[in-house]
Amino acid sequence: MDSETGTITTWNDEKGFGFITPESGGKQVFIHINEFSRDHKRPNQGLLVAFDRKTDHRGRYYAVNVYPPKGHKKVNKADSQLLFSIFFSSTFFVIIGIFAAFNKLPVIIIGAYITLSLVAFGMYKKDKSAAEWDEWRTSEKTLHLISLLGGWPGAFIAQNKLRHKSKKISFRVCYWVTVMLNCGALIWLLTPDGSRRLHALIQIINIG
């Protein structure tokens, strides 16, 4: 199937979606940021694009493989942000791994961070899909809660990998607050008092 061309006549950059008006006429076609070429700048209203058309389970048109046929210079910012999020999160795991190796942190803490990070990534992926298909969304409070509990490394990677919640300033500010609070709690666990209380809690759980 040959690609169609059209103009993005509606675009919500904060939510990452809009509509394309096909040059051939007919109904507008839904476009989500995740279907837009990663080798180009973010789309904007008035941009001429090429795309393939598909139909969702409700019979609505949506665009895939969307890219500007000319201009709109390529950028590597998105890739660099993803690499940074992976590096940052990996460095964090290396650091807590070192503490665990020297018996400063229980291994269960590392397991909790890994598990919560995977859960956080899955929640972001599900919410991104819900936003695209206009389905029930995961609340921002829930996303922040999972980050606060320890899923922030996975959330950070998800934001840049999925390009979801990565541009909304208010959300990003709250996210980094949860990161600082969580890291603050982790640092407290490294203190004599925090370590004593943590080991006491683990013993209670094991007994139970």
C-alpha cells in the first residue's frame, strides 16, 4: 500500500496527539506521537506528512509510519534523552548494588526497586496506549505513587522510551520530587537508626 500525504491540522503537543487532514480528502486521521518518526523534530500544526492508514477496533482511522517527506530537520535529542535515562537509572542500581555487596542494604531492597521499576514501566505503557485509544487512563497520582515507592528508575526510562509524560512540565516537576523523596528515604535507611528499623521490619515479615 502506497503512503498517503496530508497536513497536521490539529496538534496537542502536551498530550502528544492530533489529526491529519488527508490531501485526498475525507475524514481526518488520528495521529499519536509514538507513530511519528523519531528521526525528526516533534510534529506541529501545519506540517505536511506522509503516513499509512489503519483502522482501530472501533472503525476509526489512525496514522502509522508518519514522517515529513521533506524538511523538518533530523534531531537526536530524543535518543540522547533515552540514553541518559538508561545511564542514570543503571548508575543508581550499580550504587545500591555496591551498598548491598558491603551489607549496607538488604538484597531485598534491590529486588523491590527492580520489581517496582518494571511495574512502573508497564503502567506508563498502558497509560500511553489508553491515551491513544481514548480509554480509561491511569491517574497521574498513581504514576507518582509508584515512583515514590521506588519505581522511579523504570518510570524515567518509560517517559523517554515511550515519549509519554516527558513534555508536561507540572508532571515532570512532581516526578522529580518523588525521586528526591525516595532517595532521601533510601539515604535514611543507610543510617544506623534507619538500618536498625529496616532489619527489624524484615525480621517481622519473615516471622509472619
